[in-house]
Amino acid sequence: MLRIGSRGSPLALCQTRWVERRLEALGYAARIEIIRTTGDKLIDTPLAKLGGKGLFTKEIEEALLAGQVELAVHSLKDLATAVPEGLCLAAVPEREDPRDAVVGRRLAELPAGARVGTGSLRRAAQLRALRPDLVIEPVRGNLDTRLRKLREGQYEALVLAAAGLKRMGWQDQVAEYLPVEVMCPAVGQGALGIETRADGGEAQQVCAQLDHPQTRACVTAERALLAALGGGCQVPIAGHAFIDAGRLRLLGVVASPDGGRLVRRELSGSPAEARALGEALAAELLASGAREILTTAHKLFGKRIVVTRAREQASELSQKLRALGAEVIEFPTIEIRLPSDPGPLEAALNQLERYDWVIFTSANAVRRLGDRLRIPQFRARICAIGPATRRALEALGLTVHLMPEQYVAESLVEAFAGEDLTGKRILLPRAAVARDLVPVELARRGAQVDVVEAYRTEIPEGVPARAAQVFSARRKPDWITFTSSSTVVNLVRAAGVAVLEGVRVASIGPVTSAAARQRGLAVTVEADPFTLDGLVAAILRAEGVS
């Protein structure tokens, strides 16, 4: 039985059921597993502010890597150009209609001031260039939700992907199809991407039978164009390829968000050279004015930044950087694992009512304990080391009573200065390896501190090989970010210091910086405050664009 990971929207399920039927026609039983993604949860926030690509795929890719599903079906335009290590794009079936469609009234029929809804910066920019007299307004939600808003009169027209309307059988609602020369589509629009583990296993081999070589060549060129431009959903970039008389024609557009500046170019070549064609068109666009557009709109445009956080934690920092136009390389140097001996943690959790305080020095511990903290007997006061840990606790419905001004152990100890700790019992669930400053200092003030291992960090498999790939001399990253001493220690232990030669180092705080310097790394910038936002701000200052 092949388990297929899919979003739960009607359109996503329609697409996934299409793949399911194709697999069954090949003689393979399949079952759909619905996975809720970040993009499904944050339905009221514009995609550009959330960081774009990966919002609708990350959780599904994590399920793939964890072995919870054997394959995943994506709208290819949602899939980041860099597929995570261990996964592959096993198949790209034949593409549906790639064009954009106008629902409601034709563009030429809309009066000045008419409201047109779209959730895409790409569409909005090109619409403003075509019809600067229209009012372009954001719209989010599933396809049926958007159409309902149109019927309610919130908009005079919507611009949507023709493929989605056709797959749902709603093409009768289309007032007008926009030629690709007029409204250049999103990269991968209309195509599906079937993703599997890159292990040569049954799922990869079976799905390969659904691949359509002509469509793959086209989307390869489009995705190479996007990757070379360093853009995503937060950048008004369009790209569309098609095969005409045996030649692959590739159109590319880069626009300013207001539509005031628009650079459009086209190249053609052999389908066998699709990737090179995409890269060549990107270079031509950049040389023709796209670089100025992208640099003006995105402060970190053209910068390659490595994120070393654990896979399940990387998205928040990655999204912040991508929203600023950076090309993000997720390279986890730590892996969060269960305690080597869960006994002490279980014993402490079974006696939570006996504690006066519980101190969390990492959101990792909160995530590992999760719902175990939701018990009526939980009378203890809670201390969180920083905002991320606080948010994780509040997400469980718990109240944080104390948080230091600076998010390090020394400041946490100072935060307890006004508390009488004599005879108090304190639980400190933390990583297997951590500094003993907090328990030692609080015990010195009369508290009984129980330190228990809530999780441990390990070096993921393949770090040396991945480091050689990421830091190759061909085009090294501009920055590497370290968000804990463990991310530093594990990278240096597995790959050495030499791989980072010429790469600037951004550290989240003094403890992480000290770990880096002790191992021979020069720290370029340090966050202040010691948060992800502080880390991003430090990089911006160093780039002179804060």
C-alpha cells in the first residue's frame, strides 16, 4: 500500500486522487493521508509576508522523510526549487492548462476602480501594468472560498489559475483566459510534482512511470530561471516554457510590486538544455534591469544564507530570510531525539504537582513534553528563557510567570533575584548536554533543582558530504547562521572549520559565539536581542541595508 501525502483542500485532494487513480491503473494500491501545512493554518496572512515557497509543502516533506508516507503530490508552483536532501521529484505528469483565468468579467469590461482579487504578487504586478486604473486587492482561501467571495460582491473579478478551475470542473465560470504573453504564469503553474524519497525504492520507481518528459523539460527550465533569480512567492517573478516545433521557448518576467517597472525577455533552445536555458534567461533579465528591481524590493536579494537549525525548527528563520529575498539553504547540523533514558523525565512528569517552578531553557523541551504539561495538578509557576519558548508554552494554554530581559542563562538566574527559593523544588527539563550555570546557582540559593533530560541533539547522517556540497568553491554561501552552540559544535566536529573559509558567521548570542570562537571561527555579527529577529537584523546591518 502506497501512502500519499496531500493537503486537505478540495483542489489538493482532487489532484491527489488523480494520481491515486493513475497508480491503481498501474496495479498499485494507494491511500491518501491528509497533512495540514503552515499555509493552511495561516489563511489570513498574505503569502509574501509569510515567506512564500515551502508554506504548503514543508510538513508534507517532513512526513516523507520520516517514512509516514511514501509519496506526496504538490502543485509544482508551491514546491521550492531546492528539494530537501533525501527527497526527489520522481515525476512531473503532463501539465494542465498553465494560463491564468479571469472569473467574473473580462478585463476589458471592468470599469476604472473595479476591485480585482488575487493572492499572488506576480498577478498583481502584471495586472497593475496592464490596467493601472483597477484596484487590486488580496484574497486568500481555498478556490471555492475565493469564488464565494466573488459571488458575495467583495470583488468584481478574480484572477485564478486555469488549471485549478479545470481540475475542479468549474471552467464554465471563466470569463477570459489570459495568453501567457499577456499574463506570464507562475513557474510550474498547471503542473503537478510527485515527490518521493530519493532511495531508489518502490515508490520512486513506480512514480517515475507517471513522468511526462516534455513537461519535465519545461518546468526544469522554469525552475532553473527562478532559482537563478533567487526568488519565490514574495517576488513578482513569472516564468513559462513550452515546446514549439521541437524547440523549448522560455518566457520570463520580473516586475516591481506596483507594476511600474516590468522586464520581459524570451529565449529558446533545445529541451535537452532546459536548465542552462533557464539560467541564461535569468542572467539576461538581471542585466536588463531586473537586478535593480529585485534589489530595491528585497534587502537580501542575491545573498545565499545557510540555516543550521534542526529540520523541524528551520522554517521560522528561513521564512524571515526568504521574505527579504535571500536564497536560503537549509542544512540541519542538529537532530532532536528522545532522551537516551526516559525514566527520570517520566518520573518528574508524574509528579509535576510537587514542583514550585518549572524552567524551560529551550522551546525544544516544550515541544517534547507537549500535552503532558496540560494537567489539572500543574500548580507550578513557569519560567521561559525567551520569546520563542514563551510562545511554545502559551500555545499549550500555559501561563509564563517569569522571563529574563536577556535570553541567556546568566540573565535567567538574575531574573530570580526577587524570589525566595529556600526549600523550593524546581524542575529543569533540558538537553542532555547543557551548561550547569542555572541549576548550580539556584541550588546555591536554597532551591532543590531536579535536572532531567527532555531531549538530546545528535549530528544528522551525511553532514560531511552535505557540507562539501553546500560550501563548494563554485559558489559559496554569503552567510551561515548558528542558533545554538550545538549547531556550531556539530558542524565543526563533522566537517571541520576549513569548509567555512570565506563565509560570514551570524550568531544568535554570546554562548553560541563563544562556542564558535573556541573552535576557530570568526563571528561576524551577533544578534541583539538574542532572537531570530535580532539575528536577521544583525545580518541586515552588516549588509548596510537595515
